[in-house]
Amino acid sequence: MKPLNEVAATEHPSSDSLASEAELTALREQVAQLDRLAAIGQLTAGILHEIKNPLNFISSFARLSGDLVGELTDFAGKLPDTADAEDFTQVLDMLTANLTRIRENGARAERIILGMLAQTRGDGNHFEPTDVNALVEDFAKLAYQGVRAGNVNFNVSLKFALDPGLGMVTIAPYEFNRVIMNLVLNACYAVNERSEQQQDGYKPAISISSEKADDHIDIKIRDNGNGISDAVKSKLFTPFFTTKPVGKGTGLGLSLSRNIVQELHKGRLSVESTPGEFTEFTIRLPLGLPATT
């Protein structure tokens, strides 16, 4: 027969051992999720390559069609001044506007695909002059649509106030787009969580702004979700720390974002929040980074 103290120890494991077991289980879940994400990444790379080819055709034929419309416009200018000629010119103007929209949206889709392909190849540390406003808007909308794809009832007012004077800024775009996506995804999660808790009168909103100063640019992403307590804020950028349920997040998004901003770009990623009111992340990037890796 076992001594009583051994029986007690067996039947009542210590709180430390229970905590370690819980941590190990959580870590296993996180590793399993990372493995699933890696598999999804490989699949995504194949899909992106397949999408890229027809997209190139669309963009090329839109350009060729634009040239043809230009020739027709020149021809229309030589026609007699009649009602038919006027109608013909109006149709050409409409066709030109439609082709312009096709080219603009094709270019946007191409930027997104190239950015995501760079992620899968692991060559994201390349620095180059980048239209930061376009990148921010493209990947913020992509993150929002990603949330919508998993929850068709999710809606949020997504507002942009982007400084037109920002111009081209030297950054590592294929790494920086991960920062934007991570922060917007977190903002979407925050407003959705509050929306589920507070049905009446609450209007989910995310505002994204950019501003250029003498030696840096600031990008702010603000949501009117539940906010973050000081206790959580102190751990927010710790790897594997997450307040989300198991399966909803790896706890790596914010720590990776901070590394990309602070280690790679020599900038700063900070957060301000008032519980029950808002959370605002500020990305500050220095100007004048060299366009090299």
C-alpha cells in the first residue's frame, strides 16, 4: 500500500504541474495551427501563380484596347459634325473610362498578388521606393475582405485619411504589407467582438490615416472596439501571447509586426488604448532608408 502522502500527491497534482500541462497543450495547439498555416501558404502560392497568368492577359488586352480606342477617337474627330458622330464620341468616352477602371483594378490586383508571392518565396526584405498609401489601402481592404469571407455578417465602416503628399517611400513592401494586414485583422476582431456583445447603437468603425513629417511618416490604425487594459498592453508584443480563443490566433502577428517595423525598418510601433472606447496603433517609419536589402 502507498503511503498517504504519495496517494495525496497522485490524486491532487500541484498547481504548477497543471499550469505547465495547460501551457504545453496551448503550445501544441499553436504549433498545429502554424503547420496548417504553412500548408495553406503552399496552396496559396499555387493559386496565386494560376491567377497571375490570366490577370496579365486582362491587363495586356486592356492596354491594347485602350490604344484601339485612341485610334477610333482620332477617327471620330474627322467625322462630320452630326448627332451620330456625337453619340459615337460619347460611347468612346465611356469605353475609355471603363478601360481605365479595368487597368487600375488590374494593377491593384497585381500588386496584391506580387506581395503575397514574395511572402511565399521568403524574399520580402528587399527595399524599394513604394507608394505607401496604395499599399496601405490595398492590404487593409484585403484584410477586411478576408474577415468577411469567413463571416458574411461582419460589417465595418472602413475610413481612409491618407496624406497625398506622402509620395514614394523606401520600404520593404512585401514585409510591410504583413504589418498592415495584421493590424487591420486585429482591429476587425476587436470591433466584431464588441459588436457581438453590444448590439444596440454600436457602429463598428476602423480609421486608417497617414501623415508625412520632415524626417518620418506616421500610419495610424484605430478601431472603436473594446480597447485594451494596461495589463494586456504590457504583454501585447510578446511572442505567442494572445487574448483570442484557441484556433483564432497564433499570438505571433503583433510580435512579428513589431520586428518588421523596428528591426527591419528602424522605426517604431506603439499602441494607445482606452478600455471600452478605442485602440490605436501607430507605425512610425524614418525617411531616407536605402533602397537595398
